[in-house]
Amino acid sequence: PHQEFPPRVKALPLPPTAAKSIPTRLTVSEPNPSNGNSAAHVILQCIGDTAKEHVLIELIAAILEEPLYEDLRTKQQLGYIVSSGVKAPDTDSRTLTVIVQSSVAPAEKLTTEILKFLDGFQGKYLDPLNEGDVAVYAKSLIDQKTEPDKTLAVETTRNWSQIANGRFQFDRIQREAATLLDIQKQDLVDYWNTLYAGDGRRVLITEVVPRSGAASSSSSATPLPSTGYAQGIVRRGGSKSTIELGIDDIEKFRQDRQETAYRS
């Protein structure tokens, strides 16, 4: 019976924010006092579940990956880890993530430079593309998706995942590859407007702040006390506002979460 199977895990939609506003920010205190690394993790969430939306976010990630690394890692040398990519937290939604870890720059600096890159992404890297450039990116993604399974284990895992998540879309790769053949440059521009540049974008910033060292933050940027989303601080500056959340003691935060789960 269907009742015997657990419900499918669904990612919660992030709160939408206006274009050019400061996204929701969660700042976490590094629990290990000897770890002097800071980190910034920026998530752009797509809650659409169509094949077109899924391949568009993958194309954006492919276009963004190299110049992001060149800017933040090679030129600015902000940190030894600079990465980006697409994740699938559930069967429907997708997220484009950017991660920078550093031993020399505080988390707020990492976040500032990530957002600066994303703010200029369309003008520097998306608008200059022509239809031929888009076709090259699409062809590369099609080749990746349609590469034959090298072992029976890979094929089994791919098909079993469709059974496990209840979607039964055994032809998902073929449908996405077919969708890529019809992608135009304007599709990418419109999608970037939905994902990041326009109103209603869903963006979350998470920062890890070390307690000491070159990458530690000023007192004004240390994590707020752990409260929860409903009690987050809304900071406004002119036409911009942001919700700031904090976890100043991650062990206590985990304990409180467990106690809340037991009571419910």
C-alpha cells in the first residue's frame, strides 16, 4: 500500500526577495576554535520542475563556472576553495551554489565578492554570447547527459533512483537532451532574470565565521544569537532590506532542534 512508503522529501522554498535587495543571510560561528577558515555559501534556488528549467540552470552553471574561478580564486586569491555547481535537493527543485573558503579573508568579504560577480554576470558573460556560443554549451551538456553507462551498476543506480523517488521518469535524460536542442540565448537571459536578476528571486547566504585568525570577522559581523527565522533581524538601508539570522552556538542549536522534534 502507498501508506507504507515514506513521503517524498521536498525542499522548502526560500523567501522571495526583490531585485538588487540584500538576500537572507545566516551567519554561523565556527564550532572548532582552532579552525581559522571562513566560508561563504550562496544558494540560488529554482523551484520550477520542468525539463527546460532544469537544463537552463545547468547551462547557467556551465557558463558561470570558469570566470567565477578565474575572478575569485586566480585574480583576487580570496581562498583556496572556489567552486560552483547545480544540486538537486529533491526530484523537482534545483539550486545553483557558489562556495568560497578562505584563511585570509573574512566571510563578509567573500559574500560581497560573490554577489558582485553575480551582479555583473549578465553584462560581462551572458549578454556577449551569440546563438553559436549557446549551442556549444548546449552540445557539451548533451554529450555529458547521453554518454553511455560504463557499467551495469551505474545504469542500475540511475534507474533505481527514479523508482526510489517515485517519479518513474526513466527517459528523463533523453527528454532533457531533446530540450537542450531548442534552447536559445533569450531563454538564458529570461531565466537568469527569474533566478537572480529580477524580483522574486530566492537567494540564501550562509557564512561560517571563525573565532580567531586572519579570516575572523569584526565584532559587528559576528553571528547573532540563535533565534529562528520568525525572530530574525530585518535590517533596512534606504530601499534595501535583509533578514539576518544567526547561530552563535551550533551544538546548542542542534540540541534545541532535537528537543523540538521530540516534543512535536
